Amino acid sequence: MPKANKAASRPGHPPWPLPQRPGFLIRRLHQIHVALFQEACGGFEITPLQYSLLSALAERGTADQTSLAADIALDRTTTTGALKRLEARNLVERPVSGDDRRARICKLTPAGAALLGQIESAARAAHRATLGSLSKSEQALFIAMMQRIVVDNADRDGARIAVD
């Protein structure tokens, strides 16, 4: 058993309080952000994941589902499900690739591009609200620290995302 686990399981050694655990705080922060996103963007009937997919497609133009999954650091199955829901709403097209019948090449439809344009300011407001209790310099530092953690641990989950 690792030393940290032995110490935590020793009689008389108090457990690490939840409000001090990075994993707990990160999960809570994600929950808070999703709630703020829904408050700001709920009228568009789109999830943060779907917003990320539309944004990635807007940036790329066209992309196969595997590349999109990598762009947003998700597994292909989850990405495919979200793309199917976006396709059902006529926000993306997913025709079978002419080069590889197993692949689908995705792109925004005019309706998807229009929705992305309409939701952008509300989504940005949700992101600002997530960090709203921090000063501008603290926000920049917090973003930089999160980016460093993501980059330093990129090989831990197989996801690859670029951090500028």
C-alpha cells in the first residue's frame, strides 16, 4: 500500500478534508461551470460538449470524428454520440468519407454556423462567470496553471490537446 494510503488509514489520522482535495475541487468547479453554462446558454439547447464540437469544427472547417475527439480530449464513442445528436438537429453533416468508408467527415451546416454565432457571447459570459470571483491577473494565472497541469499530464489519459 502506498505511504499516503497507509497514513490516511492509520487510526487517529484524520481523512484529507474534501474542500482541500484537488480532485474534489476540480469536479466541483466543472459542475459549477456546467450550471453557469446552462444558465447562460440553456435557450440554445446545447451542452458544453456540443459547443466545443461546433467550435472545433468552425476552426477546422472539416474533420473526421477521430480528429474531433482528439481536439476536445474525449473518447471517440462519446464524440460520435454528440455528433449524431448535432446531426439530428441539422447542425453538422457527417457524410461517409470517400477515401475510407469507415470514417465520417464532419462539417458545420449553415444552421450550425448560425447557432455558433448566436451562442458565442452567452458562452463567453459563462466562462467569465466561472472565473468571476478572481481578479484579471488571478484569472490569467489560474488559466496558465491549468494549462500547465494539462500539458504536463497529457499522456495520462491518451487525450492530446494543444495549449497556446
